[in-house]
Amino acid sequence: MVKLNKIYTRTGDDGSTGLVDGSRCPKHATRIEAIGAVDEANSAIGVAAVSLADGSHAAALFRIQNDMFDLGADLATPLGEVGGKDFTPSDMVLRVVPAQAEWLEQAIDGLNEHLEPLNSFVLPGGCEAAARVHVARASVRRAERSVTALAQAEPVNPAALAYINRLSDYLFVLARIANDHGRADVKWIPGANR
């Protein structure tokens, strides 16, 4: 259980931050950028969740927010003594597992069954809830770019990469659900304003 008695520690005043293994790195490091982008995406998902009137969709987003904290913890635990030699979770090391991405895939498949077929790209808008979900989707895409940049420099859990990739797909489908199951999607009309 996490216990936070004090919010400020002053340990980051030198421009560094601590990782799960006790090491410190610059706050502008690629790893911290990825963790921060995941945090921003999680906040955008929270805004989307409170805008959804349907309890089951909001509940799914709250579940995802919890997974996003798992993802942040995973990214904050580099391989090594504490992080292990591979990405196997343990009592001491929290890792994203394939089942989390599989849950997203099943959710996408379930939502897709109720959607109008896509015959054009859609603009990120429609009703307010859909627009907020689209903002969350775009934020997740940015987080994915940060996580894949980290993966170019250091080992990253493959299950974490799959999860963040699948999440943006889920949010795209959810935005279409919020837009009257795709019937109220705002369609892109190529060159409409030339």
C-alpha cells in the first residue's frame, strides 16, 4: 500500500527525480518524459470519464486510469536489481501484463459491434463527451510516442507498449460510441474549403 504523508520532499529541487529502484535521473530524461506523458493522458482520460453519462463507459475509463498508474509504475522501474532481469511482475515490481491489453481488445470488439461502419475519417468532435474522449485519445497517442522514444533508448516492457497502443484505439471507438454509435460523427470532407 502506498502511503503519502508529505507531498513535497525538496529532493527534486536540483532538477532530478527518483525512480522505483532508488536511482535518480534528470526530470527532462526520456524516461521521465514518458512517465509524464502517461500522467497527462491519464488526466485527460479522467476528464473524459466524468463527461460520460453512461455508467459502464465511465467505469471502463476509471479502470483504465488505474491501468495507467500501473503503466507509470512500470516505466518508473528500469530493469536492474529492483526491476529484475526481465519484465516479469513480482510482489516488489509492478508491471503491465498482456491481459491488460487483451481486456482493451475485447472492449474494442464489443463496442465495434454497435457502430455504424466507417466510410470516412472523422473529425475529433461531435458531442461534448466524444470531443473529450478524442482529446484523451490524442493525449494517449502523444504518450505512446514518448514511450516508444524511451523504448529506442532503453528496454521497455513489451506489454506496456501493446497497452498504450491499444488504448488509443479503444478511445477512438469509444468516441464514436459517444457520438450516437457513429451516427453523429463529424466526417472529414477532403478539400472542402479550397
